[in-house]
Amino acid sequence: MRVFNQLSILIRREFWEHRNTFVILPAVITGFFLAMLLLALIASNFATVSMSDEDIGFLGQPMESGNLFTYVVEGLGRLQAADRAAYLNQGLQIMVSPLMLVWWFVSFFYLLGALFEDRRDRSVLFWKSLPVSDSLTVISKLVTAVIAVPMVYLAGAALLQFSALLLLTFSALGTELSLWDTIWGPASLLGRWFGYLGLLLFYALWCLPFFAWLLAVSAFAKSIPLVWAIGLPIALIITERILTRDSILADWMSNHVVPLQMFDGNSAVVESVAASLLSFQFVIALAVGAALIGLAIWLRGKADEL
């Protein structure tokens, strides 16, 4: 229990120190896209819109004028249930993508500087004087990057998706369509959000070698950790290519940096994730990740100011 209390305090400390990128940035991005949705709704009510089948092919009939959101709802109502769910899934997925992309870059640069910055600003001496082990310090930074921070970004994504469905619902009030059958049922928001959480946990384990590598680099680099983090893997890939004319290492690395189509709710991705959990490659990823985390903890124990 004491360890969990210390871990939660350390994670909160990370959020205090990186509030702009962990909290403010996703809030700004979410607010921007919410504003765009509202602006699109307002503009479609006051502007004449002309579209053909080529512009919005899935809706089946050309749009001459009127509210764009109402047109989308009516178009969804003409589709079969499976197609309706597929198009809603695609649209909701697009809303998640920008936030998840930003989170990936935030986590990348955060982990790369997590242990390096402590040594550069000499605060490592202060933190090491506290009754907190090096292993807990390293693990807290890892959990912050791969669990806590993406939860914040996912909250923004969930708000965007819910707001989009509310706008579609508002636009469908003047029609005879069933709101549940046309919008809320096929969207399956609760199932989608729980699926995101499951995929997030899988991503944290599947890409553990990548995240742990960034922490290890952050712990041993004397300067410019970005060069070490990118340069050494590239050197290994080039060496493999020269000696064996193969790309096994390159393929393995790329697969554990940007894995399957994460945060996509379609069945193919879910089946692929389930198969990956039972694969030997998943076991290797856990082993390599654990070894790199151990290396980062050992280097943290040896760390001194730069």
C-alpha cells in the first residue's frame, strides 16, 4: 500500500511539472475541435451547401442545400446497419487520431528527457535524497507516459465523440429516424471507450521495449539523448542490412514503435490484438522491455549531475 501511495504521489508530481503538455495541450486541442464542430453546425444552418455523390459518396443521394448534419443523419438512415456502424466508426476514429498522435509525441519527448533533465538541472541529487527508490522513480515515469497521460487524451477524445453524436442527435430531431438505431446504437460509445482502454493496456505492453529504451537513453546519455535514441537503432539496422541483407531487426523495431491500428474498434484489429497476446513476439517484447527497464533503473542508481 505504501508503494502505491508513493507511486501516485510521483505521478502527480510529473503532472505538476508537465501540466502544459499533459493537461493544457489536450484541453486546447479538444476545445479547438469542439469549436470546429459547432462552427460547422452554425455555418450549415446559414449557408447554402451544394454537394454531389462524389463529394460524399456513401450518403447515396446528392445534397443540394440545407443542414449538413441533418443530411449526414438522413444518409446514415438509408444505410444498412453494418454499413452505418462502419461509417460511424470511421468518423469517430478520425476524431481520436489527432489527440493520439499528439500523445505519442508528448510521451516520446517526455520519456527521452525524464531522467536526463534531472541530471542536467542537478535536481537528481535532491530526488535521490528522498526515501524513494530508483526503481519506483523510473516506473512512475513509465506509468505516467503510457497510462496516465493517454487517459487524459482519451478523455478529450471521448468528449469529442460524445459531442459529435449530440450534434447529430440535435440535427435528427426534425426527422422520423430512430435516434438509437441510426446514431447511438451503431456508435456503441461505452463499448468503444472500454475497447480503447483495453487497447491502451495492450499498447503499453506491446511497445514496452520502445518506451523502456527511451528511459534507458534518458538515464545514460551525457548530451542530446535524441541522437542516441534514434542513432543507435539506425546503426544496428544498417549493420544488419550490410551483414545479412535482411531487415528482421528493422521490422521488429518498427512493429513495436507504431503497432497495429491502435484505437480502432473494428473486428480485424481486435482479432489481431488477441492473436498478438498469445504470440511468442509478445513474450519477447515483455522480456526486452523488462531488461531495458532494469537497465534504466541501474543507470539511475549510478546517475550523478551532468
